[in-house]
Amino acid sequence: MFSACTAGKVVQTHEEPDFDIHNYQSFDFSKPNLDIDQMPQYAERVEYIKDAIKKNLTGRGIVYAPGAGALLVNIGVVIEEKTQTRETDLRSDPPMYMGQRNYHWEVQEVPVGTYKEGTFTLDLVDKESNKMVWQGVATGVITKKDATAQKEIQQGTDKLLAELDK
């Protein structure tokens, strides 16, 4: 989701039984628990996420009110290095062998590249009760191009926040 090839995949959402996004007129971001100093290359991406959230929530008529929002938005991001593999196939990749040695061939996973996958958690907290009222989790492959990332972050955030209406 952080910046996926297909604008991310919503993994899960959870909401409190009495939660309704339409009961909130304002929002703010909670103090970040992201240590941007530890990942400066992603600082701009975190701003893309915040901008995407602002655009989505203000589009719903919820006002961005720094320091005074009734709904606090907390962002969590985890980034993992992943290995892309492919499976060898005896039908399309048969071994060529001639001789008298004892030889066997088996299907196996072969690494072909690496990529970074981001997991994005979005918590909505009622400021008055200090209770989490909604949580959404999404994942996606992180692209290296900022322009593409910005577009995909907006699409992924919209996809995740669409779950508020269900």
C-alpha cells in the first residue's frame, strides 16, 4: 500500500460496533511514532500518505484541524525486503545430461530478484475517549519512482478508506 504496483491490497479492517465516520466533523494526525531519522528515504512517502488521507477525509466533509481534531489519525509503516522467486519446471526446463553418473533433478525455488514490501496500518482514534474506533491494514510493493508512488499511495489510501463506508 505504501506504494504498490497495483495500488496495494487491503489486508484487513476492524471497527468498533458503534463507529460511524459520519459522526466526526474534524480530524488531526496523532504524533508520529515513525522514526523518520531511521528511514529518511521514506520521509517524503509518509507525507504522500498524509496528503492522501487529508484528501480522502476532507472529500467526505471532515475538516483537517491541527491540534483540535475530534478524530486522531495514526499511521504505522513497516518495510520488509522480500525475494522474488520462480519455480524450476521439469516440463519446460528439462536437464540435459549424458553420462554414467547418478544424477537427479528436482523442482526448486530459484531467487530472481529482490523488492521492498510495505505494510501500512491506519488507526482512527476518538480523541475524547482515547479509544481506537477503526483500523485498516494494507500491503503493497514499494516503487522507486516518486511520481508513481504518489499516485499509487493515493489510490491505495482511497481503497483502504473505502472500507469506512461498508
